[in-house]
Amino acid sequence: MEFLKKTTEALKTGLRTLMPSCRQVARIQSDALERPLGVSQRLGMWLHLLVCKWCRRYGRQIRFLSHAAQEHSDDLTGCVPQNLPAEARQRIKQRLRSQGK
């Protein structure tokens, strides 16, 4: 009986690892836009997306938004009012670059 209990618990733990929650899959999909995923993350996400239409929809939406932002990045910068002094804009750019590394 103890063997069966341990086996069941191990299966539950394994399934949780292989089948991430919706919150985890949303994070993984966002990460996938910026970097390659590991094998276990890709497998877990793939298994989850097989059964969860909401996460599939979310994935399509964030990919669409990402591509739209990339295609129209020049348009977006032209809409921003240039009220900041040049020094302030330069400091902000430097800070953003240093945080991205």
C-alpha cells in the first residue's frame, strides 16, 4: 500500500512539472518571445496548449501584439511628445539599455 501511495505522489509531482498551470504557461509564452525555451518548458507548454483554448488564445494575442509593435516601431516613436529635455531623454535611454543587459 505504501508503494502505491509513493507512486501516486510521484506521478502527481511529475504531471505538475509536465503540465504547468495557466499562469505558468502565460509566463512561458511571454518568455518565448524574447528567448529560446528549454525542452521541458516547450514540452510542458505544448501539453498544456493541447487542452487549454484560453492559453492558446492568449498566445495568439501576445504574438500579434509583439509583431505589430515590431512592424510599427517607427510609427510609435513619432507619436511620443518630445517635452523632455535632451539630457533627460539620454539618461532614460542609458538606464533602459543598462537594465536590458
